[in-house]
Amino acid sequence: AQSVTQLGSHVSVSEGALVLLRCNYSSSVPPYLFWYVQYPNQGLQLLLKYTTGATLVKGINGFEAEFKKSETSFHLTKPSAHMSDAAEYFCAVSENNAGNMLTFGGGTRLMVKP
Amino acid sequence: EAQVTQNPRYLITVTGKKLTVTCSQNMNHEYMSWYRQDPGLGLRQIYYSMNVEVTDKGDVPEGYKVSRKEKRNFPLILESPSPNQTSLYFCASTDRGFNGYTFGSGTRLTVV
């Protein structure tokens, strides 16, 4: 069975500082990995995804994530936080491409201080 | 505009009164899913559908029903809602290549 752990339910950074949101997964097969962002009162929006190929994945809004198989990690980073990045972020894993086994982590709420 | 549309956005109901939350997508996606979101638990899959007339249980299916009679629609039915079904519900769809789900805006359900 697959599972996702997001370390830190709340992360606070200053505007302009590095953003690092941690995600570790367990999977019995090479996984598909995703990061989603949820702004208040909205649905989830896909930030980026890893399926195969290059392990460093770039997404929207300046975010990127690196798939590290040896560490079973897929941490999300952004070099310089902006106030508009304040939101909840979800890591998700799927063991297939059938769309029926997407498992989410518990989410990390990112707060950005001026 | 490509989107997943859920209705209603907000719903307050009483225990035992049957309700349906509608979901429709305009992207011709094969796969559709329902999730519920609860604080600290992330999103948990209720039911999913891989095509018309093909549905299966997710992680938390108890107390819910779904149907997929048309490709674009995937309603979620609560035959006898209970307070523990108070939650934020999301419908989502994706294509065969699984390029990530597209989510609806959510339905906040309160059962009193």
C-alpha cells in the first residue's frame, strides 16, 4: 500500500526566504508524484508532477521538486517566497497511471510573513 | 474553459435526509473521483470511476453511493447523511494519460 507523509502541518517563512515543504512517500513500485496547492475557498490546483525522466521537476509559480528514490522523497522548494504563496500544499502519490489510486498527504499550510 | 463543476457549493442538511451533490466535467475525461477533505487528514478517496458504468470504492466509501451513466457526470449520493459526513467534498477528473487531476471548487456539507 502507498502512503504519503508531509512533515510539518504548518510552515512559516518570511517574504523572500527559501520555501521548503517536505514530502516522503512509500510505494512498492516506481511512483507518480504530484504537488497540489489549495488557496482559501478554492479547489486544488496542480503545481507540478513527476512521472518518468528528469528527477528535477519545475512547476508553476516558480516552484520545483526533486524526486530522490534513495530517500523516497519529493520535497517542494521555491527560492524566494512571495505573499501570494500563502496556501495549503498537498503532496500525492500514485502507483499507476489509471487515476484510481492517488493518495494524498495530510497537507502543509504555508504562511508568509512580510 | 476546461473545468469541473460541482453543485451546490454549500449545503446544510439534517440527519437522514437524502441528498445529491452533482459533478460535471467538460474535458471528455475517462476518470472521475470523489474525495473528502478533513483537517489533518488530507484528501481521502470515496469512490472513483474509470469510465461510464464502471465505478469502484475508494478508501472511505461507507455511507456514499455514486453513478456514472454519462461520461461527463458523476454525482455523489448520500442516502441517509449523518453528522460524521460533515466535510468538504471535491470532485475531480483526469484523462487516460493521468496528467494529474482537475478539481472542482468543492462542496462544503454540514449535517446537523
